Amino acid sequence: AGAAGLALGATGGALAHSALTGETATTGAAGSAGALSSLGSTQVAFHGDRQAGITTPMQSKGHLVAFDLAPGAGRAEAVALMRRWSETARRLMAGETAPTADTGIALDAGPSSLTVTFGFGHSFFDRTGLTARRPVALDPLPEFSGDRLDPRRSNGDLWIQIGADDALVAFHALRALQKDAGEAARVRWQMNGFNRSPGATAEPMTARNLMGQVDGTGNPKPSDPDFDKRIFVPGSGPGPAEHAWMAGGSYAVVRRIRMLLDDWDKQSPQKQEQVIGRRKADGAPLTGGTETTKLDLDRLGPDGRQVIPANAHARISAPEQNGGAAMLRRPFSYHDGFGEDGSPDAGLLFICWQADPLRGFVPVQRKLDRGDALSEFIRHEASGLYAVPPGPRPGEYVGAHLLE
Ligand code: HEM
């Protein structure tokens, strides 16, 4: 693994370590004596049509943090906060120090693909007198029968997703943004996640989750003709004018999904594959082929039963089973230690992106909630829905079109 990482550094090649290939990340000079490897020097643009951290390849470390505006803080404080946060994000993503009193945690490292992504929750709009400009897409998600949600770890006025390929760079950003909040906002909840490190596999591969499954195969690809339409809010269209500030933005559904790994690990490999409908070794459908072969949902086995079971997760969640509902899943795994009974508090910080949650997460989760074979091995413990505005232009701060 180390050799693969060094080889990338020596050639200065751009990293493509995920099935997600979206915006271009720039790599600084690598290969000369003493230069950063391409992993450290890889920089993701802060400015642009979209915020970073949506189509950016998944990073190996992630922090999610939600804030509530402090009592008495309103729109003016929110504007000042978004200005401070945007400036900090811009600088840190460029590999610079924080604007004020940098902690030094990330000194010596490059930006390491750092992304900072900002979103607004339902409650933000009432707090800032902007209720009329709250999109209906932010209406609270319906309750699902399997939900075991902790309200203290759900929702929030403001949400930040931080991703980086270095743990110190990621924590540095989290700490700087928390300090920026000052008197204006308080942390409501915070979660930490991880993914495979770039270079850990001999070639770029789809990541695995903590159940050991190849996870992310069915994701829409930025090269799909309808990708933008499904993932990002259209620039113009029939929507009310007061929601135009979201054009080019996206909605993030965040679910902390605990995996009941002790139960899962007791299942035979065959049973585990039936639950998903795909092979564990390589992610290929149970109806054959390779990871990228389409599922043959109609195929019957010699016993006359469907090869991909009726309740298989990949069958129920497939877009063709949901009127085309699609989302971009870009999760982090998490592990928060072991309980007194020895069971791991681990699972998926499930994050999915879509132009409209009612044509993405909601219909799919409704169906999964009713009959997904995976349900008995997972538990949804926290939930959030955030409006993630478009990327800022140079000189702008994130959310300016809403707040100005
Ligand atoms: C597919 C795992 C929760 C939506 C898959 C696949 C796996 C998987 C292994 C097959 C490979 C792939 O296409 O990525 C999990 C696990 C979950 C979870 C372990 C919880 C811990 C969810 C939730 C949703 C969802 C909550 C949405 C409501 C999808 C979709 C696909 C998928 C849309 C792709 C289907 C396709 O395009 O054919 N999931 N999943 N998953 N999952 Fe999940």
C-alpha cells in the first residue's frame, strides 16, 4: 500500500481513488526532492458552481457537525458567521492557515483534498426571519417504522461536512470552524467517520462498508446524461422565485445508521449475499457478471424462485423499482467504541445527495422500511436534512444569495 502511495507521489499523478469522479482536484508539484506526495498536495476548489464535497472523491476522514444559532442570534449574526466560515474554509482548502489564531494542528501538511460543505436546516429559516424563502423540499422527513432517532443528534440550524485524506487536516478544520462559531452558534451534535485511505488498494476500487460489502456501485455517475438533474437543483424552472437561491445546490439527507454487527457477522456468507443481492467478494449481482453488470431482477433459479430475492436491498433500492428515484450516496463509516455488552457502536454515516428528497431518499426509504432484508441488521439512530446552497463565486460567501 505504501509503495502504491509513493508511486503516485513520484509521478505526480492525480488521484482517482473512488468510483466518484467529479470536479477536478489539482495536485501541486510532487516528485521533486522534499515535495509533498500528491496525496497531501491535492487541493479541491472552494469556489465554483457547486460546493465541494458532493462529487469530490470520498476522503478517508470525515467530520459532520451541526450547530444551532445561539439564543438571541438572528440573521445579522448568521451572515457574519457564514462570512467567517467561508473565509476559513477557503483558506484551509487552499492549504493555508486559519484567518485567526491558527492552532498549528495541520502545519507541515498540504490540504490533503480537504473539503468543507455547508448546509441549512429547517429551523434555520425561522431563526433568521427567512421562513418565506424556505424550500418545501426542507419539510421534515416522514417518520419511518424502523426509526429509533435521537433528537439530540438529529437536525440543527446549520450543518457542516468536513472531509480530508489526512486526520490532522480534517480535525484542524473542525476545530477552526467550531472556534469561528464564537458566540453566534453552538454545537448541537458532532460525528466522526472514515473511509479507506487512497492507495490502500492496488487500483482504484469502490469502497467497502463495515459489513464488508462493496458499497457505492449503483451510484449515478457524473458522466450520466441526467446526473446533474437528479443531484442538483435546476438553475431555472417552475419553482417559486423565492427559492432561486438554491439553484445549483443540493439536498443532503444524513442518517446515522448503526449496524448490528454481532448479528450480521453470525450470518453465513450465502445469507449475507441474499440480503443485498450481490456477491460479497466483488459486488457482482447474484445473477452473474462483474461489479458493473446490471442486476437481472427477473431471473429465476432452478427452484423457481427469484435469484435476487424479493426483499434484497439492491432490488428494493434500485431506481427502476422506484420510478427512477435516484440519489448520490457518499457516506463515511463510523466506530464509536464498544458497548458494555461488547457490541460495536459502529455503522454508516449515510449521506445522500439529491435535487429533491421527495424524488430521492424518501420514496426509496419508504420501500426499504417496509421490506428490506437488511432492516433487521441496521438501526437508524439520527437524521438530518439540509439545503446545501450552490458554490460561492470568488469574493462571495456560501449562502449569500439566501442571506443578502
Ligand atoms: C445499494 C448497503 C442503507 C439506498 C446498496 C448496496 C449495498 C448497500 C451493499 C449494493 C451496492 C451498491 O449499489 O452500492 C447499505 C447499507 C446500508 C444502506 C449497509 C445501511 C447501513 C441505504 C439507505 C438507502 C439506500 C438508507 C436509501 C434510502 C441504496 C441505493 C442503492 C443501494 C439507491 C443502489 C441501488 C441500485 O442502483 O441498483 N446499499 N445500504 N441504502 N442502496 Fe444501500
